[in-house]
Amino acid sequence: MKLSITILPGDGIGPEVVAEAMKVLEAVASKFGHELDVSAHPFGSSGLESAGSGFPDETRDACMSSPAIFLGAVGDPRHDHLPPNERPEKALLHLRRLIESFANLRPVVAQFVSPTSPFKSETLKGVDLLIVRELTGGLYFGEPRGFEGEGKDRRAINTLRYSTHEIDRIARVGFDAAMKRRRHVTSVDKSNVLETSKLWREVVDSVAKDYPDVKLEHMLVDRAAMEIIANPASIDVMLTSNLFGDILSDEASMLAGSMGLLPSASLGGKIGLYEPVHGSAPDIVGKGIANPVGAIASMAMMLLYSFDLEDEAKLVERGIESSFAAGCVTADLSDTPKSTEDVGDHIARFVADA
Ligand code: NAD
């Protein structure tokens, strides 16, 4: 199979972790006889510096011409002084909107219990959850928004708005995912207070009728925040809106042990976007200590969701498990760490030798 992928290494540790994911992809391609058609393009601060734009036209054309985009991270403190609209991070919002990726999938698996984890190991046993977050609607995009008035009358306005169509399509992503997992959806809302959440509940109930094999549970967001800490192994698929998903997914990321472990996929349109959850980590750039597992696991998600290559994705996941079992982990997880490259090499070798 020909795998056409647009690569956006981005900024900070982005290029470092992308290089390791590419090693693993090359091992997969050679093992299973796939042809790679990949090209890398500037994005974020690197785009701003080389082409005067965080999202150069040439990068945009490349993104629109392949079924999958693989991103490292964006953001550079040298551009923090720019107004919000010109900052490199804005390029990512433009990209998500351009490819209409309305569904963000973030799996959280507690595979490696780090000595620095704030959780007891009993709490982490069996944790394997998937957060399905609505990504292009809700409070972050609702109009009207902005500031008005002066002095003590100055006010700020944001609008929370959801349509039946938006809720229906994200709910189906959640239920479809649950069918491939433990068949349990926890839908999170604030229906005791918000009209948008009442509609959310109504629409999710109606979608659930098409999935009789999936158990549906509704949960208020405040209780969901508690359950993630108190009883995380009981959660299979957590389905929620943009704002709640943003907050709960960062909370849940703590269960995995490090930001550097978490992958994500943004789906919904014709083009899938895959990226580790972490940012450009300027504090550790160039030191060879960035954890590449989030990027490598995002590559596995890409193989599964954009190319339907389940065996290949599973093999990469087993390679990650093997690196944990061998103690081949970076400094965020161990006092006797291996380098970014060592971890990438271990997983690529596992794939090649399997
Ligand atoms: P961050 O995720 O970059 O870093 C937070 C902390 O986690 C840092 O201490 C960092 O060293 C550590 N960390 C992150 N990834 C790691 C990895 N792979 N291995 C080991 N440790 C890792 O978040 P931040 O510091 O808030 O933001 C830094 C920059 O990244 C900002 O410019 C921000 O806007 C940008 N950002 C981009 C994205 C994205 O590209 N999707 C996401 C979040 C933040």
C-alpha cells in the first residue's frame, strides 16, 4: 500500500520526536511492504521564520493533498510577544478548521507506573480510556464573542452554542469507538444547569438507540472530574464537548505518567491529523531527553485510522510496551533514563525483528 503523509515537524522538540516516529514508520513500511510517500513542510514558528507565515501556502497545499498529516508540536518563546492572531499556535487552529476535524480522540493508558506518579499503583491498574472531544464547536467558537464597554462597564462575552447535527456526529464517533473497545460510553455534560447540555443529553440518547450493544451512562462534568481520579479504570469511552474535553483530557493525561506519552488523532473530515498531546517543550529542546512515545503512538493511530492497518498499528503498540518492559524510557519517567533516540531505536528494532 502507498502511504501518503504530510509531515509537519514544527517547533521545539517537535522535530526530535517526529524523527523517532519516522524511524518506526520506516521499519513498519519495510516489514509489511508498504511504499512511503512522505514530505516535510514548515509550520508554526519554523514557517514564520522561513516563509513569513505560521501556515505557509506551500504547507497548506501539501496538507490538502494527502489523507494524513503528522505533526510534532508548535510554539516558540521567541514569538510569544506577537498578538494572538499572528502567533504560530494560531496555525494549528487554522489547520484543524481547514480539514474540518471535529472529533479529537485521546487514548490514555496507564502502561508505565512512574515512581513520580501522584497515583497509587492500584488506582492505575487496568486504566485504558479514550476521551472523545468535540473540537470545532461550543464555547471556543461560538459567536458573539469579544469585549464591550469601558471602565467598570467593560464586559467580556463568549457564547456556548451546539446544534443537533454537531452533537449527533461526535456522538457517533464515540459510539463507533466504543464498539471496538469495551462497549461503554460515559457522556459528560452539565445538564442540570446548561441548555446546551440538555440538548447534548437528548441527542446522545437518540444516537444510542442505533447502538444497542453499547452501555450508555450520563455523568455531570463535576462528577466526571472526580471519577477520573477516583475510579479511572471504570471508564471506557468518555464523550464530551469542546470545553469539558479540553480540561478533562489534561486531567486524565496525569494517569499515564507523563505528557510525553500521550497520542491524539483529530478526525471527521477527509484528512486525519495526528500529533502528540504535548507542546514544543522549549525547556528541554536540543537535550535529547524528549519522550518520543506520544509521537510514536500517534503514528500508530494514523496507521489504524487513516490507513486501516490494524496489524501494523498493533505491532507499534507492542514495540512501545516492550520499551517499557525493558526500562528503555526517557528522563520524565526514570532516574536512569535513556535518550530520545534510544527509545525510538528500541521500538523500531522491535518492529523490524518481530
Ligand atoms: P509543553 O507540553 O510544551 O510542556 C509542558 C511540560 O511538559 C514541560 O515541562 C515539558 O518539558 C514537558 N514535556 C512536554 N512534552 C514532553 C516530552 N515529549 N517529553 C518529556 N517532557 C515533555 O507545554 P507548555 O510548556 O505549556 O508550552 C510550550 C509551548 O508549546 C507553547 O508555545 C505552547 O503554546 C505550545 N503548545 C503547543 C501545543 C501543540 O503543538 N499541540 C500544545 C500545547 C502547547
